[in-house]
Amino acid sequence: ASSRASITGQDIFTTSQQQPVPQHSYKCMSCCRTFPTLWSVRNHIQHSSEEGYSCKEYYRKLKALSEKRHKKGEAAGPRV
């Protein structure tokens, strides 16, 4: 089910902040293309298969891994 989770703008924003890019730009972490707006990179990801890229699948897997880590952290309980 988590492999079918929709990719939100927040997911893209959080991931894109991990890599330096020109100011006021967003970078697709899958194909490394740079986009001027969050909307344009989200649109690219949603239609990446039409362009010959697998960016959408990359972000789905990345989100599933993130959710898995989050659940694992919750199961471990609070750290003291």
C-alpha cells in the first residue's frame, strides 16, 4: 500500500532541500534536472514516464523507505 502512496509537494520540497541548487530552484533527486518552481518539478515527476524517466517510482520508493524508518522509530519508543 505504501508503494502506491501519493507524492505530495511537501515530500518533494523536503527531498529537494537536501541538495544545493541555484537559489529559488528545485532539483529532481532522481534525474538531477533543475526546475524553477515546486509545481514544475511535481509536474515533471507525475509525468516522468512519458519523458523516459522513472522519477515517480524513485519518489514512491523513497517515501516508502521514509515511512518504514518512521514506523521503526515509533516502535523503538522514545529515546532517553
